Amino acid sequence: MTAEGWLEPPPLPHHYETIENHQAALRFGMWLFLGTEVLLFAGIFVGYFVFRTYFPESFEQAGRHLSLFLGTLNTFLLLTSSLTVALAHHNAEHGKNRNAFWLLMASVAMGAGFLCIKAIEYTEKFHEGALPGKFFSFSEITAPGGPVFYVVYFFSTGLHALHVIVGMSLLTWVATRCWRKEFSPTYYAPVENAGLYWHLVDLVWIFLYPLLYLV
Amino acid sequence: MASSTTTAGAHAAAAHKETSPAKLILNWLVLCGLTGATFGVSQIHMPVNYHLAAAICIACVKVTLVVLIFMHLWHGEGINRIVFLTSFLFLLLLMFFVMADVGTRFTLSNSRIPPMPVVDQKMMPTGMPPGMSSVPQGHSDGPGPSSGEAGKQ
């Protein structure tokens, strides 16, 4: 433990000249990974637009049957959790590990809240028979293409929810490291990278929310 | 070695520009405001394509704010900006060519395709054992009676 109250950073790998050099490389690696994530979700968004072009009426009808209140609440939850993650990064960067811990735990709690709300929405859809493909039996959507909308809806929100779960796990992991006071002005890359992942989850939702719930 | 790297790191960290908590909170407020704007615009009565365009425009502004301020691309290394912009460009390319294809498709035939001829049961070859009908029964109206039942009739 240093005099400032945080642990010594891990030893610098020999192929890096400075710690800052190492952190920049870690950040760059994370951005490359996020690039592949953007392309993963790109396929889903393209699918959305293609099927929307084929079945515009059923997409409008089905969109009106999603809970606008719950969707908007989830948007605010994710935006706020992004703020707490960004603040946690700021605190970790200044060696304020305990503050960073609580901010990260708040983000995890908001992620859990998001998943609970999503579960409520899914349950409602299951009861209505608003389901993908051959499981579709929702009588209120009369236009052709209802089952296709729910394929897009469940696949996009399901993959997003999976990312929320992975993001929550990463945030919990870095939060425990914050509790152990591992981060300092010279070493905070894990908080930053887990935070970048969480922000990406937020980015995807920023597009999903209007496309599914509002349009 | 260890002390020199720590000093270099501390120096770099000191030189590193960062976003203040006040700016982060302000950004969050703007993002919440834009979410409200998306909701508000969706309630205005106008053609659905305008709704779609407005929703995508506001979402792009929100994403730009998150990426530049929460994800620190404003102050970050240029190479990370290139990575993100490239992935976004590839998304747009994929979207553009697929939608250009879907949006410009046309019916291949210039006349109505004639309906399938109705097979007259009396014209069926005789002497076929039950269940061995050459024409599947109930083909035009989904899953119908099984071919076994059809053979008994």
C-alpha cells in the first residue's frame, strides 16, 4: 500500500516503455473490440429496417403494443447508469477507490433494475402470445408480419439484455478491485474499459428505444 | 526502473486532459432532455417516415454525446476515434446497400403469374394404394388431412 492509500500498480510488461503507453494500448484494444460489437448489432439493425420495409403496418401496430412507460423508464435507467460509470472512472483515476466502488455498485443496481423491467415486459408478451415465428398467437395484430416483428424484438432486446448481464459482471469485478483499492492515477484501465463496454450497451439501447417503442 | 515508469506515468496522467464531474452531469441532463425530445416528437402527428427520420437524428446526437464525453473520445487518442468511426462507416455501408437493394426491388414478371392449376381428383391415376397419392392433399390451404386419410376417401 502506498502512502496515498492505494495498492502499487501491477508490474509494467517489459514491452511497454511507460505505464501510460500500456494504458493507451489497453484502451485501443477495447475500442477495437467495441468496433466488432458495433458490427454485431449492425446486422440486427439492418434486419429491423429490411423487415420494416416489408411489413410496415404490423411494425407500427406491434410498436404501439409495447409499454412506452417501461421503455422510457429503462432508457433513463441506462443513461443514469452511464453517468455513474463515467463518475466512477473519474474517481478511480484520482485514486478515490471507495467512491468509485459505490458508483459502480449503483450502476450494477440500475442494470439489475433494467433487467427486471425487461422481464416484466417479456412476461406480458408471453401471456399475450406476442411471440416470434410459429409461437405467435396475438389477435390484436392483424397486419401480416406480426411474428416477424417479434423475432426482431426478442432477438434485439435479448442480445442487448445479454450484454447488460456481461456488463454488470464486468462492473462488479472492477468494483471489487476498487474495494481493494487497486486503482490510482497511474493505473485505472480496467475501470475505464469496463465503463466503455457499459457505455456501448447504452448506445445500443439509445437506438433500440425509439425504433421499437416510438416509431 | 519502477520509479522511472511511475514518474513517467504520473507525468502523463497529469498531462492527460479529463472531463470534470460537472461536465459529466451536464451531459447526462442533456441526454435526458433529448430522450424527452424523442418521446415528444413521437407524439406529434406526422407521417411515419418523418418520425423515423427524427428518431434516428436525435439518437445520433445522443450517441455522439455519449461517445465524445462519457467515453472520452473528445480528449482521447486519435486512433480510437478512427476505430469507432470506421466501424460506424461499415455499419452505414451495410445498411445503405441492403436498403438500396430492398427499396428498389420489382416484380420479376410483367404480367400476373397464373394461379396453380386445380388438380381434379377424377383425373388421378387409378389403382394407387392408400396413402400413395401423387398430389399432396391440402397443399393450397396449409396442413390439411394427412395423405393416409385422403387415400381412404
